[in-house]
Amino acid sequence: MENQQPVRSLKGIGEKTGKLFEKLGIFTVEDLIRYYPRDYRAYGEPVPLGEVREDRVLAVEGTLLKDASLRRFSHMQIVTASLKDGSRSIQLVWYNMPYVKNGLQAGTHHVFYGRVVRKNNRLTMEQPEIYTEEGYRQIMSAMQPVYAQTRGLGNKAISRAVAQALDMRRLEKEYLPEAIRRRYELSEYNFAVEHIHFPADRQDLLLARKRLVFDEFLLFILAVRGLKEKRADRPNACRMEEKPEVEELIEQLPYRLTGAQLRAFRDIQKDMGGETVMNRLIQGDVGSGKTIVAVLALASAAANGFQGALMAPTEVLARQHYEKISRMFESLGVPWKAVLITGAMTAKEKRLARERILNHEADIVIGTHALIQESVIYDNLALVITDEQHRFGVGQRERLGEKGRDPHVLVMSATPIPRTLAIILYGDLDISVIDEMPANRLPVRNCVVGAEYRPKAYEFIAGQVAEGRQAYVICPLVEESELMDAENVVDYTKMLREKLPGIRVEYLHGKMKGREKTEIMEEFLSGEIRILVSTTVVEVGVDVPNATVMMIENAERFGLAQLHQLRGRVGRGRFQSYCIMVNSGGREETRKRLDILNRSNDGFYIASEDLKLRGPGDLFGVRQSGDMEFRLADIFTDAAILGDAAREADRLLAEDPGLEKEENLGLRERLSEYLQKSYGSLSL
């Protein structure tokens, strides 16, 4: 089967199911094969009843002393049974699954697998899977994939489709040179693709994952190195002088810039006035004041008679940047004009904005990816700034750069990456770090709590709302999952509305339509919505100075870097802010990791500590380094592989810059495909 065939060509996937796959971004057989599991289920030895603990997923086995019972409560049918071992017992409960009662008679022996909770002061396993002793032994050594799902398309259906796709796919030709595979002990590509989905055991999974992660890093780094080569020593066609108007603007600001902010801005001024084009990364922790540095860079371009463009990852953030800059310039009597252009604007609004850009009636252009549309023509674009670069990708940044005559490029990132990793990942950019916080920022107060603390947390949030403040609640899932026991935004919102009547609670997640997300964020920004229940889609969000509480459910499922980013959504105003991290797992190693966040608000320290704690075998849970450009790889967990891939990329390019040697031709072809698919206009 051709891997580019539509996913609907697979047996059992009709129009309705096909649309559900498309909701997950799966359109072709290749998309399905590359839809890697988000986690795995390892079926361990059954646990003696005396060792069973709550909030764990595990197996128990035993012989039933009584038949299971079935009770009905209005719309609910509940089957219950119990296992006993001397004085110890565990209750087994199934909701709306009346048929399971038939196989659960006294004297029958079973293995039950599921999550244990405490209900009415009794250990209870809810919705457990039921196995014969022999059946359970057969799956004990295997690891079962768990995929991200959507309502109506569960894990079993996705697993079946993936298995079918793997059986019928066209095998890929191995493209990594044999010498590289031997040097780093990398498995064959087709083996890796199959076993990342269905590993026989943990070692099998580690082998498959290592190969695919290495490939992701190697292709990315080769692309970045190629970009640096293209840009190397390009003459500065937009040289800028240091203008007194910009220095006056700095003096007029209602606060003093930190030393780090000033150093970063002086780096930018030096670059823009130098012999070659600027390509610089401003890396600063959440709340460190990167935006004002970007505004000063835009002001420098305007003062020199050029245009500057700032591209933000969301429409709400673009609009907030536009409004803040416009208000600042107006209040300080600055003559430069800004214009906004986003996809949500009406046709007339876009036309007027494009005319102002073309006629240079606007000095500063702020927007989303709409900035790179063909219809947007700049008069004299000399500076391109992308906010939260890892949300865009190198290709979009490059296409925006093509709108001018080799404009200067400035990238801003709030992802706290240790410098050693940043140099590899942003190899085409010089780096400035803003490592001081503004003096007027109150540090966020942190606490890590267990699930039993939730009622107190809700009371605290209600108290903050009564004082006029707002709150975020973060959940890992959009909707309920059949295999993942974690909070989801849809059900959590319903529950909070019941517990906190009179307070407006809404939800936000990435599967909502763009306009709907924008409306929700704008209503939260205006204060109409008091509590926003969200997935990590708010990780890169607007400033809501009035939001003082960030409550993160299932905090153990997030990486520390991502938790720190989420925490950075609060503490942006003059009020004391709080971050409540709910650790539902209860494991000691998780508590130690979360305690790093509890002790520090320094993102760079947190990233470095997390790097020490997480080894290459620590695969499970939510990836933590933002989107970057990777499906599997995580720059923290996989830092060692990232280093290997960087060294290999440098060696390859030193020995064979065009990848034209016979042993490198397969890699060259794969890199060309990668560049075309990921970056569009970029090529070897």
C-alpha cells in the first residue's frame, strides 16, 4: 500500500470514522504511522492486596467468594464484586457495564487491572479490565500503546488502525549511513517505526525511540546549519544608527530597564548597525521583560526610516501587543504608527491595513502568520521579530524575512533552555539572555498538594474571585479518555460551575475553532470570565494582570519546563499570585521533581535541575519542551541524543557539505523531503 493513500482506504474506516481521524490531524496512512503513542501501559505482576495503594494503576488477582451484584440508580447501572485476602479486601466497580456480571460468579478466578481510588474509606478499583490468569500472563511482557484520542475514537480503534497500516505499508529504504548507525547503536528505520507503536518490552521501546529521536534531531540540526550557511556574512543592507529619539523613549518609560534588558538591547543596536545582517535570539524567563526590548528594536527601525514586523503566535496576543505599543507611543508622544493584521479581521480591515503597510503609513506591523501572506507587501521592511519562535518554525520565520531586503531577524523565546542546548537548537542565531526580573514583580507563591486538597483550593479560588481577581485551572486532557486517568477540561468545567455557583467558568482547548478561542481569551482578559479551565494552550498566552491563581491538575504529567511556563501566566500584575500544583500520582520521585518548582521561580535553574533528574530512559508523561519541531524528541529528556546528533551533523557537513557522497545520498534525499515538508521554500 502507498503510504500517501487516505486513511479511509484502511478496512473499517468509513466516512464518519475518517472524520474523527482527521480531527487528530491524521489524513493519510503515513500520518497514522507517524501518530506515535503518548504513553504505554506496562502490565506488571499482580500486587498482593496488602500492598495495594490508592492512586496507582495495577493488577490484583483472586477467587471471587460471591457472585457479582447489579444495582440500578436512575440512569446508572453499577456492577460490584470484591476480592478478599484474610482481613484485607478491595471492591471492584463497573459503571454502565451490566454484561460483566455474567462472568463474575463465586469460585471463578480472575486478574483485574485498573486504577485504585479510595471511596467511602474503602479501596476501590473502578472499571477494571478482566483477564483469565493465562490471558494476563500473555500480555505481561508486552507494552500496550496509549494514543491521544478524541470523543468517539478510542484507543482500541486507533491501535487497530495503526496495526493494519503497519502490516500494509510500503517499507522505507534505510537512509542513515551504516557507519552512523553503528557509531550510535541505532536500530534499522522500519524496525523503529513498527516497535515505537508495539514494543515487545521496555528495551525494545528504548531502541525504537532512540533511533527516531536521533533522526528528528539530526534532520532539524542539518536544516538549521544549512540556514546559517545561507545567511553567513550577508551584508547589512539596512544599517541603523543609534537615534536620540530611542534614548529619549527609554528615559520616558515609567520604569527603569534592568541591566539584562539594556545589555540585550545594546546587542541588538550593535548588530543592526554592523557590517552583516542580525540573526539574534533573545532568551528570557517568563516575566523578564522581553517585549519592551522588542519594542525598542522596532522603535530603532522606525527612527531610521524603516519598517519593522512583530509576529505573535495567537491573534489575542498579537492584538494585545498592538494595543500596548499604540497606547505607549501615544502616551509618550512618539510619532511612529503601528498597524495590526490578523486572519480574524474583516476583508475591509485587512485591505486598509495592507494599504497603510504598502504606503509606509505604518512603521510597525504586528500580527499573526497573516504577516507572511502574499498580499501583504512592505515598503521597506528591515526588522523581523518572532515572539515564541518555537511556535512557528524556521520556515515561517524565513518566509517573513523574504518580505524585505535581507531584514534583520530577532527571535524571542521564554522557554528556559540551558545555554549548551540553546547553542545547538538555535545554531543559526547569536544569543542574548535576559536573566534578571523587573524590580516591581512579586514572586509567585507555590505549593504542591495532593488530590485531597482540592476542596480548600476551590475555596481559595472563590476567595480570590470575591476580591476581584481571576484564576486559571489547567487539565491535561480535552475530553475524558478511556485509558488515561486524568482531569479533562470539559467535565472539570461542569464540576466547577456546580461547586462555585454565581462565578462564570469557561473552558479553552486547542481543538476549538480559532475565532472561538479568541473570543474566550478576550472575555477572560476583559474580566467577564472569572475562572478559565484550559489545556496547555494558554502556555503561550496574553498578559492577564488580574489573574492571580494558577491551579495545575495532574501536575505529575507535565515536564518542569512546561509547568514553569504555565506558572508564568500569573504574577504579571501588582497583586500577589499563587500556583497550586496538584500531584495526583503520589510517587516519591514525582514529589522530588515538583519540589524543584516549589523552591524556585528561576526558569533556567529549573531547566538545569530537571536535566540532571531526567535520564534517557525517562520516557513517559507529557513532553515538556514546547512544540519545537519534534514529534517524539524532548530536548531535556533526550539531551544526550541531541548532543550526539549535533556532533554527527557537524562531522557530516565538514566531510561532505552537500551530502553528495554515495553513502550520504539517502540522507540527502530524506533531508530534502524534510525541508520541503517542514519549511516549504527552504531547500538544500
